[in-house]
Amino acid sequence: MTDSASTLRGSCFCKAVSYSVSGPPARSNYCHCSLCQRMHGSPFVHSIHYSASQLQWTHAEPHTNHIQRFQTPSKPWKYRVRCKQCGVMVAGQNTKTDRVNVFAAQMERDEDGKVRGWKTIQPKYHIFYDTRLMDVNDGLPKWSGYAEQSTLLFSG
């Protein structure tokens, strides 16, 4: 772990599952893919990606007593982790890239309700914008797939 100034914390709704992530994210974006839409029941999610070594589970051990890990059938290299108690999805894992992702909505907040460390994790662009359920006019670049690996639909 790095110093506490670069460590952010998150948890599920019931707080039975919690984690910390340290250091800068590899990427932070709004994802509009149909997989995220279906798994979260939302038009898009704010997904923050880290190297797997940057995530530490902080809830009671053994950690596996509190989390359920399942493989994504259409993409067997991707896993999702959710709380066994409240069912909230808390993380994803991509075994091809050795990265994990967490979600901004679950991050610790300050006394005003704002996400702590926002400048570190604020999204830089939208991905899979072709499958969006709604338009988002926020001035961020919009990509048809992964950023820098697909067609740039809107530059911001």
C-alpha cells in the first residue's frame, strides 16, 4: 500500500464487503456496454480500473465468506465479485490484463456526500458509447469501444 493520501476506500451497500485501492488508476471512465447495463441495472457506470495488486479486501476474513465471485459467461476471462449479503456488485476482474475495476458510486464520501479523492478517479471519457441508452452531454470524449482502440465518436 502507498500512503493514505492515495488510498481510497469503498464498500457494498450493507458494508459487509469493503476494499481499498492505492495509487493512481490505470483508467477511469463511464462505461455504456450492454454487459455493465445489465449487471448494474443502469444506463452506464463509472468504472475505475487498477492493477490487481492495487486492490486490498478490508472486510473480515476469510474474505471468501463475504463475497461471491462469478465468471461472465460471454467473456470467460472476466469475473464479477458481489456481496453475499446485499448482492451489490463491488468489483470486476479481467484475467487477461490482470486488472480489477471498482465503481465510483461505492467509494467513501465526505461529510457533504462527495466522493473522496474525486480528482484522482474522475472519469476521462465514455466507452462503448454506441450501445448507450441515453445521451450524455458532459464534454468528455465518447468512444465506440475502448478508448484509443476504437472509433472516437465525439471529441468532447
